[in-house]
Amino acid sequence: MKKNSRISSKGLTILLAVVLFLLIALNWSLFISGPSRIHEEKEAQTIAKIEKRVEGIQGLRCHVFDYVTYNGYLNDTLYWFDENGDTITKREIINLDYDKAKEIAKEEYGINCDSIELAYGYNNPCYEIRGDNRLILIDFDTFVRVYEREI
């Protein structure tokens, strides 16, 4: 009788381990990978909408600051889009001045530029500069600081 008890307790332990594994896998698929896949699908739909709306757009990037935005360019125009793929604003590419933005970051805020890219601040397009463990957003048009923090 004791021997049967040991076999059934080992079997029960294995069964419980399998059930635990299945519960963890189910939770993973529902609460972790599920929302991630939904996010990826929504982002792909937004990018497809932008590419359809602005044929030939290049360098399309997603940026998250106060909210999700996308930016890209054509030969002579820079574009910023909201999370639904609608145009927020656009600027002439001739006005793009990374060197001036880097210079202002260094001279006025003491930030040596490690990387610079286009972003969207609270209400306007910006240059996002990272360097010296700091992040600064400088307005695209006025070159005034919009935001700054340590990273």
C-alpha cells in the first residue's frame, strides 16, 4: 500500500508541474506577448497608412516623448505624423541644421552630442540630442530648449 502511495504522489507532482507550466505559458501569451503583438500590428498599420499617404517617404521612425509620433522625409520635405498616421506638420529639409542644434546644446547647456535625431516635443518638431548622460530636446524652428533631463 505504501508503494502505490509513492507512485501516485510522484505522478501527482509531475501532473501539478505540467499544470503549472501550462498556466505560466497561458499567462505569458495573454498578458505579455499578446499586447506586444497588438502593438506591433498597430504600428505596422500606421506605417502602411503613412507610406500610402506620402508615397516614397524614407527614413520613417517612431518616436515617443509626450505621445507617439513618427517622422520621415522626402527629397525636400520633413514630415511628422501622429500615432494614427495623420500629418502633424512638415518642414523644408533645407532648414534642417544639425550642426547648429549640436552647437547650442554644447555652448548653452554643456552637452556634447553623442547622437542627434529628429523628434517631436510637446507641440513642435525638435532635435533630440543625447550626450554626457543627458537628453535635451531643442525646438526645430527657434532652437530653444523644450525639455532636458539626465538619462
